[in-house]
Amino acid sequence: MGSPGTPGLADLLESLKQRSGLSYAALAGRCRMSTSTLHRYCRGQVVPDSFGMVERIGRACGATREELNELHSYWLRADEQRAAGTPPDVASDAGAPAAPTGPSAPVPPARRGLIVPMNRPLPWAVVLVLLACLTLTASSGRSAGGRAAEPQWIPGPSWQQAPRAVPATLFGVTMNSSTGTMPAFHVGAVRLWDSGTRWSQLEPQRGVFDWAALDRLVGGANRAALPVLFTFGGTPRWASPEGPKTAYDDGSRASPPDDLADWDTYVRVIATRYRGRVEAYEMWNLAPSPNFFTGSPSKLAEMTRRASRIIKGADPQATVVCPGIGELWQQASRTFLSQFAAAGGYEHCDVAAVKLHQKDFGDKPETMVELAGLIDRTFHQAGFHLRLWNTGAAHRIAVSAPLSEEQADNYAVRFYLIGLYTRYERMYFYNWGGTKIPIVLQADGGAPTRAALFVEELQRWLRGARITSCGHGLPDNLPANVWQCRFLLPSGSGDDEPAAIVWADSGEAVMTAQPGAYRVRHLDGHRQEIREGAELRITERPALVEYQTATASNPWRFLGRAGQRCVPARDLSSARHKLPNGMRAGYASLASRAPTSARWSGPGSPRDPPSGGTRRGKIAEMATCGSGRSPYRRTDHRLRSRQREPARDRLYRLRHPVRHHPQDR
């Protein structure tokens, strides 16, 4: 474990274990590994394959951030030595034969190539050559072991912003039913596709329209107060007789119409008929694709330009959504997006639509973050930064294997959370009403599944919430497999209450409850009261952790012990009678010394805290939780000794003496 007196990975792991007071068996149970494996790690016999295992041990032992960084440095060094074939810098195990020494000792493989007798001084030329080699090695982008250099360590969340409202419309679904029935659980928006509303179904013959299905769907959505996104697609056979067929059995074509005048007429009729009833129009579904659109990017850009002009003329309030570009894991589709942008397609849209999904629909939803990064770079290179809507998945989703009940429940919720993480404005889950997909929310005519009810609970958590940041793993001071988004939630007192939704992308993790944490809410509706410093077990099912702390809207608010809400001194006149007897004296002693501007100035009308008032006033503005003895009394007394008490406050205190509760004495 390093030369004598030199700490290493195993040394630090062993010292953390000893400090924690846990046995090998207890620590191994917390870290989800065998006792023998943990013993080998702490003895230095084996280097863990990933830092995640090292981090899990460190966090279970209560390691600080500095100690975790130190563990990371030691693990990187040991891993590089292992990759280079160099024996790790650890002591020999007890009972193992000592390494041979002396002239007969073999040269380690990684050190062969330059053997210099050490009983002779090195010539200056050799020294200069060695220095030059070391300089070149250090300046190259690779380590001595041939591995790529580590990227820059950037601590903090993945992004942070001023609080921004979480829109209810984020939680969208694509309708896979033409009955007009809306979801029986709460959603924020609906998209119409695979719902009997393709062009070939609405206009089976030129100039002959069948509005029955679309009228039912738009009417049902309007009655449920759900914004409608209508998606164009499925060219009728009569508009492109020689075009390739789509994947549907209605004879529709994947090619654009031969005469764009037919397209103009169709768009105009739709936009005029549903003016004010359809909120947004998606210019086409899933391009490029042999099953949906085989035209060129320039042709699609021209169709978008013409349709946008017509829609804005018929319904100026409507939102024009550019065609949903799909299969973006493939470079060919990203090239299509770039060419569509170069043809001016995005100049005529309010929103850009893409198909954001996993490579394989059984993969973790967090893999969509990688695709979101590819999409973002493609838009950046094209010079466009529009609002983004995720409007579906890939055609192959219908033949993907169904997920287990547990996976379906967790993945459905995390689908929307990844939308928040990637800062998409809307996420349309594919789909509602169908059953031949990996995750079913509700079959048309059936009851919502547990996955749907969990999605509904997520919306309940975030009703009126404002998001501030999202992060993942070690940079955000989290276990490597943990993700987190932070919010400000509305509360009954009128102040925002901090909260965070946390989850693991795989397996479990153990975290310590941060200062101010007092409750955990689970998707099944269960609520768990916790205390600061308590152990939190993070699983693949997201959970909401609520905090009590000062907020931006009221920096004077002080929140104390877990499960208790403190009332500012200025609110004492209306809240004191609700407090336990043991807490009244503490509040009264603070309220009696608060300046008039910090107290209630009239029935039912509190003033804002003074902006630049005295330090004594700020302390008195805070409230205390717990035994009733104010932790600020002695501090307040010292401040009063240096600053004269206003006469009006002194008179108020003399006229209203405080009767202390016995436990305050």
C-alpha cells in the first residue's frame, strides 16, 4: 500500500473504514459488494475496475469532498499503472514472496528500453535527452500508459439558471386513438399522429374531406383544456401516384406531393377550420425516413415555408413547428437536419421538433442526454437555436420488447425528467392508447397503468414549480450514478421551498441528507420525514427531497429542525397561538425586540423586511424552532450593548413583558 509513510488508494480506503467504525461485513452490505471483495480493495490486492466502487465505499464511510477527490487521484494512478502493465505501487501481501532484487532481478516490462548503469554519473547529453522526452510526454494529450488524458474537472451542476417555471405542457402524449377519448390521468398536452388524422385519411380524394376523427379528437382535447399539436404527414396516393408507399395500409405515400398547390390547399383548409382550436402545427412527421418522408431537405424546407405563411395568415396565434427530424443517432439524419437548415427551413418556424429517444428502447432514459448533445451541436453548427420539442420516437418502437413493470414505472417518469435535464420545452411520450410498445401508459378504454399514475404524481410535485439547475455525478457532489434537478416549490406561506428530485440511472446509491432536508416524497404517495444527516437510499425510482432553508423570495426566513416550520417574528401576531407552549416564549422574545418596521403594521397586512435595517433588526426578523430558547438572545444582547435601543421598542417591551416557559429557564 505504498512505500512506508506514503499513503495510497488502499491506505486511504482502510483509514476511512477504520474511522467509520464499521466492520467489513457491515460496510460491504452498504456498498452492495461481498466482504472478501471489500477486504481485497482495502488490502491493496485488487484495484477496482471503476471509480464508482471506490466512491461508493468512500461515501458509505462518510468521506468529505476533499477525500473523494483524493481517492479519485489515487484510483486514476493505480488504474494507469494497471493499464501500462506496471505493478501497482502497493506493498506485498502478507505471505507473498518478496520481489527479487540485485543484478539478477528481471527488468519490469514497462521499464525496458533504457538501462543506465547507476554506478556512473549520467552524461549531460543523456540528461538533456531525458528532459526533452519528459517534456514531450507531459505536453502530449496522452498519459504514459497510452490512455487519453483526463478531461478537465469542472465541479458544479450541468447547468444553472434563474428560476424558471416548469410548464404544464412539458408532459405531453401522442394520441394513438381516433375515438376522441382523452387520458384518464393528468397530462399537459396532446399530439395527433397515428390517430386517424393523416392527410391520406382526411382527404382520401382531391377536394373530398372526412373530418369525423379529427373533430372528435380536437373536441375532446378542447373540453379537457389540452393544447393540440396537429402533425402533417402521409401524402395521399392521388397526390403522388408514383411515390414510395408508407408503412401504413391506407395507400399513403412517403414522398412529397407532385404539385405543391395540393399541399397549399390542404394546409389552408386545416388551419382555417381549426383556427383557435389547434394550438400548433408540426410540418411533417419523422423525416428523413423511407417509411415517412423520402423527399429532399430543400423540398421539405419549401413545403415548410409555404405552410408557415398560410397558417400564420389563417391563425396568427398558431405555433409553427418545423418537421420532426428523426433517427438522429445516425450521421445521415444529422446531415439532413443541417441541409434543411441551410435551405432556410428553420427561418419559418417558431419551434424545432426532433425525435429524442434511446438507441435501443430498452436502454436507460439517461442515454438520451448523449443524443441531445449531438442534436445541440448540429443546431449550433447550423446557426439556429430555437425552442425544442421532442415529438416522438423511431418507427421501430412498435417491435421493441416490452419492459418489466418496475422498469416501465421508472423509465416513464425519467423520460420527462430527462426532458427537464436537457431543457426541452415539451416532451410528447409515444404513445397513449396503444399497447404494442415497451411502456404502456393507458390502453384506450382501460385504466391508467402504475407508470401513468407515477407520471401524474410527478406533475403533482411540480405544479407551480420553478427549476433552477440539474446535475449528475461527482461534479455535482453526487454519487457517480445519481442525477438531480433542483426546484423552488410554492408553499402555503407564500415563500418558495427548495426541493430536488434525485434518482439513480442504475442500481442504488447512499447519500447523506443535506442541511435543511426534512421530508422525502415517493411516487407512490408515501411521505417520509427525515432529519439532516440521515442516510438516504437513492434508487432508480425518482424521489422528491424537500428542504427548509432561506429562499430568494424571503432571505430573512429561517427554517429549523426537520419537520418544523418557523414563523417570522413579523407574523407572530397571527401565528403565535398555533405554536406549542415551549416555542411561544422564544418567538415573543424575538418579536418584542424587533423594530416596528419588521412587525405587523395593521390587521392582516405585513410589511416587507427592512432593506438595510440594523443587524439587530435582521436577527429579530428570524424565528427559532425547537425548545423555545432563542439561539440569538446572547448575540442580540451583545448587539444591543453597542447600539442604543429605540425608545419605541423599549416602551413596547416594558408594556408587554415576556413570561418565559419553565423549560426556557
